[in-house]
Amino acid sequence: MHVEWLDPAIYTMDDLSSAIPCECWTEGTIVKKSKNYVVIANSQYKDGSGDFTVLVKGCVTKITQMI
């Protein structure tokens, strides 16, 4: 899956016009969905551990299937 999302950001000593979320994307397999968030596995290992990204659904802007 290709997931596009907005990353909350902190701006210090900057103009208000610069204070916007950062546009990001993550690719992997969605391994868990809850009411408030999704978990994307980028890598998984035989013992059940792995590399996971947890995204709050309110920050997700688009989810598309990759070929």
C-alpha cells in the first residue's frame, strides 16, 4: 500500500505562513487497522518482530494499492 499523510511539525522563530504540516508517504503492508490508527509493516521477521509505522487516521490523506 502507498499511504500519504500529513506529519505534524514544529516551527520555531519562523513566519506563520511557513507553519504547515509536512506532506509524507509510507509504503508497506497494512497489518492492523483500528478506529483511530493504521499500522504499516515495512519489514517483518519470522519471529513476529518487524519495522512498523503507526499513523493516526486523522493525518492520513490517501491510501492506494500498489501494483
